[in-house]
Amino acid sequence: MPNIFKTNDRVYAFIDILVGLLIFSLGFATILSLNNWVVQAKVQAENYMEAINIASSTMDEIINEYKNKEFTGDFADILNLNDRYGKYERIIVMTKDAPNLWLISVKLEWIERGEPREYLLESLLYVNE
């Protein structure tokens, strides 16, 4: 049977295969790196969403406590509160902003991938004294 490929043709075919594999490998590596970035962004978004939910529910609890008249009138029990809420450190600070206004600050801090992150929610509460 006659050999239809010359030696030079075999070399070019081998080089074509190597170049194709190189291009495929670069494309595959790019897709894998993008996937890793997407997963990290998803985790960061979930952490911020959980912090927002915790801060909002804490603010709702404080406001409901006032509306239900279950407080002593001076918020002495929650003026400055630091506690842990899962992986988050929750800091509640209440200061009198004006004669009938309280500034409520709910701050959540956590460590994400070795870097500190925080979320701050502030609100004014009018109190009839």
C-alpha cells in the first residue's frame, strides 16, 4: 500500500494537533478561572445578604419593642450591645440624637477570605417621652 503522507505532512499534522490542544487548554483554563470567580462572588453576595437580613431583623425587633411598649423608656438594656450572631459580630449602638429622636445603628462585622467586611444599618426612631 502506498504511503500517502510524506514525512513533512506528518510533521505538519502533528504540529496542527499540538496547536489545537494548546488552544483548547487555554480556553478550558479560562473557563475554569471564570467559574472560580463566579463562586467567590456568589459567596460574597450570600454573606452580604445574610448580614442585611440580620441587621433588618434586629432593627425590626428594636422598633417593635418600642411600639409594644416593652421597653423601660430609656433603652438602657440595648444602648450598646455587642454579641456574636453566627460568624457575624453584631454591634448595636443607640444614641439620643435630639430630645425625641434616637439614632439606632446596627453594624455587622465578619471575616471573609481573610479580609474584614462590614454592613451598617442606621435609622432614626421618634420616641414620645
